[in-house]
Amino acid sequence: MVKINEPMSEHKLILVKRRTRLEELIVRYNTVQQAQFYIERLGADFSDYVEEDRRYKQSIQLAQQQLSQLGRVQMIDREHVPNFIFGEQDIVVVVGQDGLVANTLKYVTEQPLIGVNPDPMRWDGVLLPFTVEDLSFIVPDVILRRRALKEVTLAKVELNDGQVLYGVNDLFIGRKTHVSARYEVRLGAKVEQQSSSGIIVSTGMGSTGWFKSVLAGASGIVHSAAWQQISTVDGERLTSEERSFEITGTMPERGERKNEFTWDAPYLYFTVREPFPSRTTAANLVFGQIHGKQPLHIVSQMPEDGVIFSDGVEQDFLEFNSGVHATIGLAEKRGRLVI
């Protein structure tokens, strides 16, 4: 076991955990038996919920035991993270899926964050490079500053009433429901009235998620429509590569097209989902880069149900109704992931 001297022990270790699927079911159905009845009635395997819960709690217990030998430990649940005040010397240990890491990272400032995979056989864990067993040597290395840190650019939205929200992967601006969102959008000198399914602002970390999905869908629609129009030349049927050349002037690259950008990139991208052009709305300002000298401005024209939320957490949102002005840009702080 690695021993830490007295000055190092002043670091507080914050252990962040979340509810398991089984615990969420018990909250909803009151007892394990009723939860089991509900799941099995639908034909699902309830034992998988039980096994996941057992492994996760076992990982949390082991993590707490290891951390308690290295310093003071404070364990907090996911729902308490937004209101928790992290100390400057704290080291944050997150045991859970990638989403828990992202949702924690936006509430810390300069504290290093260690992502721990509680069940490597179940979760891939892009943001979870460590196992519980690694904590005994990872934490001392972090305290002694012998571990590399990967910086992560965060997005920030600030409303004209002073409210602020950060995003690690992305921000969504639109309506709670599936009806159209109405707003004015401005980027640099370009201003446009729009009606759409909402705007997504993506960071480098989020560029492999929602951002990639939106671009893949848009690209697929454009190419499919164009290929249907350009199918033959002088009666000769073209191959898919030849049709692509007719459309773009270049032959397509082998393999998957890369749309993502680096986690520490000094910019963000915004994309407008399903913009609808009409007599009063346009669909030209639908994609662009946001950087330090070029924030994105959006003014809500939605009388109700306008929202802004980050990283897929719809419960943690800012109201964005008529007259509210949102300024979206780079956050003044950066996430710091231990690698």
C-alpha cells in the first residue's frame, strides 16, 4: 500500500456515485418484488438488473475502502453534485458510466477528475480509463502531480438574467416537447429568424456523439437525394463512387468519415435541427463555429416550454421563454481528466 505523508493527506477525496437501474425501479415501484414483477411481465431478465446493482455496490464499497486509506473521503450522489461546493485541493473520483463523468465535470473547476469503470465487462467507458483496483496508486500519483491530465473545453450559456449553464458534451436549445422552437439567431454579422427542432452546440468531447449523429444524417440525406438524380450518364449506369464524383468532384475516402474534433479545441460547433423555411423564417444560418471572438446569440420567441439543457440531463435546465437572450461561447474554465 502506498503511504502518503501528512501534507498530502490534506487533500479531500470526493467519491461520486449514482443510482443503479434497480434502485431507480425500487423508487418507482416501492419494493424489489414489485419491480421484479413489472420487469418480468415485460419479458425482460430481472437478474441482469440485480447483478448490475451487486457489482456496482461492490465497486463503490471497494473504492471507499481504498480511498479511506489515502485521505479524507466524502461520498456524494449524482443528484447532489450541482449544489456541491468543491474545494480547491479536492480530487474527484467518479465511479460510473461516461455520462456520470461528463455530468460531474461541468460542476468542478480546476480539480482533477478520475473516471473509474465499475464493471469493465459491461461498460466500454471512453471516459473511464481506470478500475477500482487502480485507485491505490493513481490517487497518490495525482496528489504528487505525476499523472498526466487531459484538458477538456467546456461550453457555456449565459442568459441576460444572469443564469449560467455549462456543457461538457453539448447544449440543447429548443422546446421541451416535439413542437417547433421559434427564435432569432445571430452569429457575427449574420442574423436570422428561425423555426426548427432546436439547436445543438457541441464541444470536442461531444463531437463523437450528438454532433456526429446530426452530421451523418444530414450527409446521408444529401447524398441519397443527389445520387437518385444522377444515376446514369449517356445511358450508362454509374457506380456509387462515380456518382459521388459527379456530385462532389472527389472520390469518397475509404472508411468512416471523421467529423469529430479534439477535446481541447478552442472552439465549438452549432447545428440547427430540421430548420423550416417559410415567409417569416429562413434556413441559411444552420451550421457554424463558435470561438472566443464569435459567440452565438439566440433570442427566444417561445411563449412557453423553451429550455436549455446540457449533456442530455433534461431535469437540469434553464427556462428559455420569450424575450430571454442567450449568449453561448467557450467556458472560462476547463475540465481536467486524469489519464
